[in-house]
Amino acid sequence: MCSSDLSAFLQRCCTPEQGFDVVIVVASSRESSAFWQQRLGRVRSQVLGTHAELVVTEEVWTGGAGNGLGTLHGLEQAEIELNRRGRSLWQALADGKSVGMWHTAGQGKRLYPLPIHHNGDKSRTIVPGELTIDGSAVPMRLLEAVLRQTSAFAEPGRIGVFWGDQLTLPTVRMQRPTAPVALLGRLGPVPDAAAWKRLGLANYGLLAVRADGSAMQLEKLQWSEFDALRLGLGPLTAAATSLGSFSMTAAVGQRLMALFAPELAGRVAKLDTDPGWWMPLTLPEPLANRLCGHDAVSRLRSAFDGPVRLEVLNVGETARWWDFGTLQSWHASCRAVLTSPELRQLLNTPDPTGDSCFVACSPMQGAHNSVIVAASAASLNVTDAVIVDCDVDQLSGSGVAYGLRGGAHILTGDVCATDGQGGTVTAPTHSDGKANWNVPLHGNAKSWSAYAADYSLK
């Protein structure tokens, strides 16, 4: 992508008026739904565009719907709400309007302890960006950052579905989707064993591309598993790591709604997009039957009169990608504003003052190579730190401080965050809360699951 293409894409991200006509946010709770309805109303022009029809829904589903049925449930609830307003989601699509959906449901386990500060709502996690409310600078929330960036993917007559914790900046000129289904991916050569390991492809879904440009979805695989499937896939010309987000036509959405009407009525099944839809619909039938089961493949292909063409919406093999979905990646992505002018533009982050970034707060003495967001301290002496939404007397050391109030705090390279009740909890920046969800660790009084259960916080 040449510099002018990159500038144009960034400008489109930062000009929400060019974004989606209908914006659907799927929240994790009634309280979260109310928060986002009110908050997005106040920052609409900076995140959505004043023209956008905002619908905030709540996922009400026993045991969680999975991102497949969760998408259909969100569409169903959005249609009910729009009907109440005298409008229709499907008519808007027929009229050439663009529809976007953002998933925020889920506990955000991998981000703990940060969500404790936000009643367990990962989408409210603060990132080093700036918005304005009533003339004052306020820190940007994770969902707001994703809404801004993905506004560039709006397409007339199509439904875009996005996860609420990733930012992507293409390094190639983006093509408009033409297939019934298109998945965001980083397209490159078909990998060998060395490339598989070097690129960490076992952590991603894979899109295997045929000579005609159509792609086949595969779930996360080890190299040995992929190599064993190669013969069944047929000749390949390229492959892409899947970023998960996708675009589909209204017709695909309506067929899926009709097909899964029983599950939507019962609200008890669970289905994810990759193994539940895209693999059965795109893999060669013998392989699809083996990996997904004959009944699932037959049910889907009967509804669609055969396989469905899927293409890669290529963001480039070297696309810039900032993940805020785990504690470690959130930390790294926050610190990236120190060196990435493109990320600063996406997040509306002020340029560094000296060697540190100060976001939604005035520059302070005593910060060295640090990112300071909506924070104040009477005495500050931090190095290589990320300080977020803290109001303390003294703060020193290195690491992460999040949501702290009052007193003196010495950071020791880890994360020190509020426990929501006037105390603090700690975790290494590389920790994965999901892996030890039910076990008290790091000297904390309770497990993350116990803190999550105590949402009389704030």
C-alpha cells in the first residue's frame, strides 16, 4: 500500500460519517447495554457518525450462544428494536444501507484484572486514545477504538461482523468484497513447516485459497494436522491467517436466520462461525463431512443449494495488527502509541511530550518512556510504565497501574489494578486469566472468578 492509500484508509477510519448506516452493539448484560447506549450517544460524531442508526442489544442465552448463533441472535434482536421504531434491518439492507455488528459479550477472562474496574465489561477497558465529551478530553474505550477503525469496512447491502478487541491497518489496497462471504485475513504464500512455526499459525484459523480465488476455512491446526489435510484440500495457490471478522450479503444472513430458527427460538444451543458455518460450507464435501459431521454439512448445504463461495478480504501479509484482547497484548498495544504514528492517528492520541504520551491529562514530571492516560499523581517517578485512570498521591517504579485511588504505590514490573472495593490486585503482564480463572494467584485474596462474581463494584 502506498503512503497515499494508507493515508486515505486512516482518514476514512477517522471520519465516522463515512461508516456504517446501522450499528449493532451486542452487549454482555443489561447494565452494559445501558452504559453503551448512553456513552455512544455522547460520542456519536467521533465514533459512529451522526447518520448512523444505533441499536444496542443484550445477549440473553443460556450458556452463551457462540459467535455464530450470537450473530444471528443480535440480528434478530436488532430487527425487533428497529421494528419498534417503525423501521426494518432487512429493508435497510435491501435499500443499499450498510450494517455492522460488534460483539462485546463474554467475560474478558484473558484481560483480568483490568475488567474488574468496569463491572467485568471488557469492552469498557481503557485504551490510550482520546475523545471529547462536553468540551473535555476523556479516555477512549476499547469498543470505541474498534468502532472507529472498522468504520472503513462499511459496504452497501452487506453485514459486517467484528470482534471488539482488535485494530487492523492494511498494508495493501483493500478490495471491495464480491463473494457472498468474505473474511478479513492476511494473505500470503502457502506455508511450509518453518513458516507455520515462525508465523505462529497454530494460533489462527487458516483460509486456504484455490486458483479461482475462492477460500476454504480451517480451524486452528498444528502443522502436522494441516499437512495431513493437504491432499483433501486440493491444489492451493495461497493461504491467509484469518482475523475472524467477516462480511456477508443480506441473502446469506437471511438464509442462516431461517436455517437456525429452532436454535434461536430455544436459545440453548452454541455454535461458532468457523466450525459451524464456514468449514461445512467451503471445504470439499468429503473433508467437510470428516471434520464437521455429515449431518451438519448436509443441513447447511441443503439450505444454500450447495457450497458457498468465500473470499479473503486481504489486509496484507504484513498488515499492522494491534490486539487488546489479552493482558499481555493490551500492554504491548498501549505502549505501541509511543512509536506508531498510525496507531496514534487511529486512536486520536496526542503526540509524545518528551519520551512519554499523555492522554486525556496534562503532562507530568517524572514520567519516562511511559504512557499516561487520564491519571494524576502528586508525586510521579515511573519508567516504561502504562498508567491508566489513576488518582494517587505517589506512584513509582515500572509496570502497569490501572484504576488505583489514593495512597502511595510502588510498581514492580507487574500489573497493579483496583479490586473494585478500595484495595488492589496484581498479575504479571504476561498472565492469562482464563488459564487460571478459578485459582487465587499472585498473592491475591480471591480467584478472578470470585472477583467477577462480586459485581457490586463501582
